[in-house]
Amino acid sequence: MTSSMIIPVVDVQGNNFTELWAAMVLAMKTSSFIAIDTELSGLGSRKALLAESIEDRYKAICHAARTRSVLSLGIACYKELDNKADSTYLVQVYNLTLLCTEEYIIEPQSVQFLVQHGFDFNKQYAQGIPYHKGNDKGGDAHGVNMRSFFVELLRANKPLVVHNGLIDMVFLYQCFYAHLPDRLGTFTADLSQMFPSGIYDTKYATEYELRFTASYLEYAYKKCKLENSKAIEGGKSGTHVFLEFCKYTGNMQSYIDYRPCVDNQSHDGALNLCVQFSSYGWCPNGSQCPMSHDTDLIILNDEKNKQDKRKKRKRKDKKKDSQGQPDRPPDTCESPEGKRTHMENMELEVEVNLQDQAMPKCEPEHKEVPKCEPEHQKTTVSNEAEDTVPTKTTSKNGTDKSQPEASSVAPETTKEKKVEGGTHRAGFDAFMTGYIFAFARTLTAKTEENTSAALVPECLNKLFLSGKSIPLHVAKSTFSKSSKAHVHKMESIWGKSFAVKTEQSA
């Protein structure tokens, strides 16, 4: 049993950025939530990023954002379709290749990681979308450029979803918005006003709400994708999530990178798993490691261990009952098993961030607008957070239905297009981040019909902090003020009324 998918990712670069502008803006404006991810040229000192003081950590990340750059930005727009059964999302994924026009540091290990996962530096330098960091210059806010694109993201006013996203947010602020404020409190105050619909961190959700054994992105994504099959096959009640993808035609076909997401079907034999990779999704030996890095096998092994522990507990309970001892209290939600401290894992957990709707009918002048026809094949996610077993794809009525082969999604003309290695690309990682969030939403009981309510209340405005038991709260405190650059920027986006509201809320 597998739950394979082929994810169409639209590659956006300098030669098609203007052409795709209207489509991307509409996708953001009509979405239910937006997931993002970045690939960076480096992060600098890992020790500084793990400082005990959160304020010191923020300063270290700010230094990295000012001296390094965003190489690629992934955006996944999830639009919930009202006329469908259960929760059905139309998903549109974009991978933007970027090029900072200023000098910046690029770390050798970052280059190596990115190249191993298919990043094309030749394409970046030849076709990367140019941008500059810090405050606006001239007519930045009105042209077709990355700073204007980020403004459109803010104007869409949708919930923003990240995975281990503090570093992402700092880099996005410095690269596409304004100079970073010196104090963390000012930064979080600015973020709370920039994204009033909330910021959600799936790393925090995976650790503290879903409570998976591991929480790195690929593990969490595949765990969510697999965990629904038992409930579906067993006919259990509950809300399921269905995904639909656009069927791109015409000139758009040449822009699509079809990303196969195929579960490993060979689970026989001994599981010689890499312990380091199993825990963190990263191994210093990389592809040279003699042990298996197969995430599907890792998840199956975790489930087997969990089942073995349950059997042992049952035997102990029976033994206690036979001896007349009190019954053991029922199991509560278990915390992640076999974990080492987050402090040991910082190099991965920051992921060096290197990873790791019908489409608009309004047409740009003299440009072909991509038509988006939802595919009828869907993948499902259940709100039944039970034992993980390999899942299969089902149609919405619950009948088994095979996921489309590559040829049913990728047109004949693109069959020979090279599929880049690895899953660590900003666009695909943004898709996985959104998928985790869609799954987490199904676990939130809908007690009232309130469209303004938080999508996942327990995770609203909480950014994961490695090595800390509490998250960073994105909120404006009584002791912090918004930065001047931010106030000026928001006035240009929302008008002078923003300044009045800011003063009233202060």
C-alpha cells in the first residue's frame, strides 16, 4: 500500500516572473492559508544561534540575515473549496529562484547541501529574480519585484504557516521588507501587525500538539500522510482532507517541475537505520552513510517499537491484575520517544534552512494566463491520529483509487524533463509544511461556525525555539513599540489610518 503523489511545482524566475505575477497574487488572495519556506546561503555561527538568551539568538540571526541571503523562496497556497465534501484544498505551489543584488556570504557547506538536493546555481545567477535588502529604494513598492510581491503577501492577510520558522521570518523581513529592528520585542510586535491572521509553526505543532516521535519536516509530512490510512480503510468517522492540484496547459507546461512523492514499497528485511538521521533528518555522512535514510522505513520502525511497548504494557497490566494490584491508569498522549536534547540537534533543527480556485481568468496584457483545472485525483488526510500504517490514496467517497502516475499529471511534452534529486527545495518544502498544517487542522474540533477563529488555536503565533520548553510568542507587548521603518511601511500598505490604530493600541 502506498500513497504516492506527483506535485506540480511552478518554477518562477526572472524570465517568467512578470508573466506569472497575476496568477501568484490571486492564488495568495483566494487561499485559506499560505505556507512558505526558504533556502539560504548560510547561517553563520551555530553556537550563537543556540545562545541561552533568546535576545542573543535574535541578534545572531539578524547578523546572518544582514550578511547572507535568501536563494530561493517557496510558497504553497492552500484554498479550501466550499462546494466539496469534507475538507478539500486546491493547492498551488511556487518555487521562486532569487538573486540578491548586493554582496553576501555563501557558506561552502550550504553550497554542498543545496547542490546535493538539486539546486541549480547556474540558473540562479542567470535567471534569479533580483532583490535588495533593507528598506525600500525609490519605487520599490509599486513595481513588479520581490518587495512588491512581499507586500501582496501582507495584503492577502492570510494565516502564514512555517516550519521551524523564526529564521525564515527574520530573513524575509530583512530581505524583502525593511531593516531589522535591534530588539526582539520590536520584531515580534512588527510581525504581529504584519500578519494579523496569525503565524503558525508546524515544528511547534509536531512537537507539542501532534507529538510525533520526530519532528523534522520530511518525517512530519510523511507521518501525516500515512497516519490517515487506517482510519480510512477501517471506515472510521472523522474529517478527511483531500488535495487537488492544477492541471497546467499551454505555455505553463514548460514552467512546471513535477515532483514525485513516492513511498517506498520495499519494507522487507532488516531495518539498518541511521540513528542520527532517524532522529533529526540529517546525517554528517550524507549520501555516503552506509545506513538507511529512508523516512518511510523510519516511520514503520517507530510504529513497530510503539506497538512492542504497548504489548509489554498490556502484559504488565495483566500480571498486576492477576496479583490483585490496582489497574494502571489509561495511557495519555505520549511525548516523543527516543529523543535527545534539542541542543544537540541545532545544526539540523535550524535546518540551515537550506533544505531543510480555479486559476485567475484576469489576464496580464498580452500574456498567456495559466489555466488551473483541478485534478480529480486526491490524496487524503484523516483527523484520526492513531497508529501509523502505510496509507493508500482514496477517492472522496472512500473507495480505493490509485494515485495518478506521472504521465497522468505531467504532459507528454514534459516526460523527459529532468527531475532534480532530493525533496529539499523551497517550493516542495513549503508544500509539505502546508500539508502538515492541513492535517493538524482536522484534529481541531469545530465547535462553532466562526470563520474568524484561529485555524489551530493551540499553535497560534507560537514559533518553535530549539532547546526551549516554551515557544516564542509573536505578539505586541506593553513594553515594546513598533519600529519606525515598519510603521512607515504599513502606512504605505494600509494608509494613514494604520498609524491611528497603532497609537490607539499602544
